[in-house]
Amino acid sequence: MSKLTIVANIIAKEDKIELVKAELLKLIEITRAEEGCINYDLHQDNENPAHFLFYENWENRELWQTHMGNQHLADYLEATDGAVETFTVNEMTVIG
């Protein structure tokens, strides 16, 4: 199976930007240590501070799926319940 790229867009509610940012930052170190994680980079939009983007690369989809089931992601979802406007995940494959 080929490498999997994930692009995750998180739009925080305007009054919850700092809460969402703090919770997203907590995910970085623990996720980077997971089996199969090649990179896990968080970005914040320069024009819209409510927009966060994770750019991730995983050795394969199975290891990413394991990541998605981990407790630290469940904790993030609980901590940010009601604070996120939209959350979109795209599974991508390098083609060139």
C-alpha cells in the first residue's frame, strides 16, 4: 500500500479559536511518536485565525486508521465539542 497524505481542515468558532488551537497543539507530539507517522504538521491561516490545517503523511492507511481510533483524538473531540464550526478530512495520494 502506498503512502497516505491527509489534509485536515478545522474551522473553529470565532469565540473558541484559542481553545481549539491549544487542543490541536496537544496532539502533535503524541501523534508524531505513533507508528507510521511520517509528518504531522499544524498550520494556522494568516488571514483567518479560526482556520487550522493539519498536513500529515502516513506510511499507509491502516496505520492512519489506528491513529484515528486513539484515545488522544477522542480526548480532543470531547474537549472541543461545540467549539468547531467545520471539520473536513481529505485522504490524498501523491500522483506526481
